[in-house]
Amino acid sequence: MKAVYIMLTYNGGNMPIDAIKSILEVEGENTPIILVDNGSPRGYTKWLTNKLKNMGFGKEGKWLLSLKENKKWAGGNNEGMKFALSKGFDIGFLVNDDIIVKSPTLRFIERFMEENKDVGIVGPFVEHGDKPYMEYSEQDWLYIFLQILLGTKIRNIIWSLLGRELLIDRKIRHPIPVGWVLGAAMAVKLDVAKRVGFFPNTRWVGYEEHLLSCMFRNIGYKTYYVPQGHIYHIGDKTLSRRGRQDPRPVMFYLGKCFHYPSYIMGLVYMAYKLDAWGMTLPRLKSICRRVTL
């Protein structure tokens, strides 16, 4: 199986340049990369094109895919995956432009997914900002409701009381199945992504990777954490004014509270698309039966 980095950027300054430099230094100069420019202003696209020429872009194995309009995070990644399929790749390693590759990752993912035919999505170890771990969980609707209603810290406390795993540290050295992986660095089998219709392209940001993992699982494909890779994710830069993937109203930048309705609508959309209530109620009944017994 052949794998390729697919990086999405929008008016990202030097971020995509630094990310690509780290890929070439760690993974090797011949590592295939598709950089998707998600409808950036014309001046930035011209500047970016000139910078990339010195890094081998324009030749086979290094592509700049410039979109005429911003198709949001989901749509931009969809275009990257479709382009990768047209070039004969089997795996698309989707990464944000605010990442730095710390150790060889692509070949480990490529080998693991080739050996495990029932695995559709893989995530490496991600060092997220100042937190040296990768967050994951089972795909559980209770997890998402707690995140929305109570916030991250209280949710984590409740989750730990329920005996659920949340954090993966560097002590784990073997691949383990998980419910989802971080969208900042996730490898996807492209033919399976095509079967499920890629990412549903909505205006909501926050649950695309969760949704895709569910869609894969619904047709029999698993999601795995593979600790052999190491990605440093700066975090929150793709939603900043300079590096955002999805243009937002001015009011969004006055505070995170304006992002709250977007998450709520993302949750409602997921529930609608995946029939969350039909999936969750039987599980709740099962839990109640065990408790009463």
C-alpha cells in the first residue's frame, strides 16, 4: 500500500513550510506530500507557490493543490483525498499545517494498515501543545454530551470515575483499538473513505474525525492508535485568524463562547446522521439491566 501526507492550509503563514520541512527532514526527501491550499488569498497563494518550488514541489511526489474557494476543513481534506486517489495512493495521512514531525511515522502507518485489512483509520502518538499525550476514547455519545455540557476538565473527572481510558502516554508500545483519533493527524484508507462518501462537508467544526470513525465502523472497519509515530501538534492554530481553515464571522473572535453553538450544532448533526439515539438507547437499557441485577 502506498501512503501520502495530505496537509490542509488556509493563509497559514510559515506554518505549512515549517511542517513540510520537518516531514522531509524526518521522513526523507522522497516522502510524497499533497499540500491543499484551501482558497487562500491570491497574494498568499503566490508567495506559497514560490516557497514550495525550492522544496521540490511541482515535480512528481510533491503537489500543491490550490482550491478556488475555501471548502472548509472537511471539504478541503476531501479534495486532498480525491486527488491522492487519482495519483494511485491507498492511504492518506491527513495532517494540519500546525504540526511538526518528530520521528518517522508514515512507514509505520503504511505497514500496519497493509497488515491489518480490517483497520480503516490510524492515529500516531500526538504531543498536543504543552500536553505530552494523545487523547482518545471509545466512540461513546455520553463522552460527547459531557464534553459539551460540562467542559473538558469535569468530563475527564467523570470519565475516570466511570473507569474509561482517556489518555495514551508513551508507555504504551503496542497498537490498540480506539473509538477515534485526533483530526490533526489521522491516516485514512482512501478506498474506504470513498465508499462512505468522505467527510460530510458541513459548516460545523469539531466532530469530523469522530463522525468519519463512526462511518467506517458502520461498514466494518476499525480505528487504531499506533504509537510508533510521533507528531507534535501546536494546537488551535488552524482556528486562529491567521491560520484558520474555515472563515468565521468577526464575532467569533470576541470569545470562545461564540464557538459553543457550532459545537452544539455539530453534535446535533452527528446525532441526526448516525441515528445516535437509536444506537444509544439499547446500550442504556443494557446498562440498566446489569445495574438492577
